[in-house]
Amino acid sequence: MSRDEDAYDALCSYTLGRGDAAFIHQHVVDAFTAQHADEHSKPISVAFALVGLYLLVEKQFSGRQVQRAHMLLARHRRSWPAFLLPPDRGSVTAVEVMTLREGPERDSAIHGWCASVWAAYVDDRETVAGLLRQYGIV
């Protein structure tokens, strides 16, 4: 297992253990999925991760709200767009997030990580926004 995967596992443990109503765990999953997608990733996984990042960064959705959006999208059988994976997927990683103190400092870093990954996919913004508009989510 890589250092980043170990940090991701630790972040998952941290966020799932919080039991917070905002469900920040969803943001961790979306950032990691988009940052580590490769040619073997399922299009639905990448699409849902980018939807989650867009909704957090641009629409200030909580993790719980993103989770609901994912459930609405999942109700529709469709061919999910295949996104081009940018070579650089953000300057922040799970490893860096885990170096910060638990609580507000780490939570803020999770949001910064999400923003960093979303910025790497800026060319896909309209595709993601259009998908959400198509299903009346935003």
C-alpha cells in the first residue's frame, strides 16, 4: 500500500468516526477518487467524484447533500461521460491533510484538498454542471 493510500485510510477512519451531520467523509472519498483515477477506473466513479467536488467547491454542498445528489443520479441508468484525466490532479494530498491536527484545522484542509483536485479538472466543469442540470440537481 502506498503512503497516500495509508493516509486515505486514516482519513476515512477519522471522518467516519466523527458521525457529523455534514458527513465530511463524502468529500474525502470524492477527492481521493478523482485524484487517483486511472484508465481502469469506472466512468461512474470518476463522474460521481467530480460531481461531489463541484457541489462542494462551487455550490457549498455538505457531504450529506452530495450523498443525496449521488443517490438521485444513481437512479438513472445511463452511459456516464468518460473524463480525460489530467496529469496533475492537485497539489494537496491525503498525506498532507493527515499531518494537521484533528478538528477544524484538518477539516479545513480536507476542503482545501477538494478545491485543489477540482481545480485540476477545470476543463470538465461544464460537463459536470450540465449533468447536474439535466437531472434538476442544481
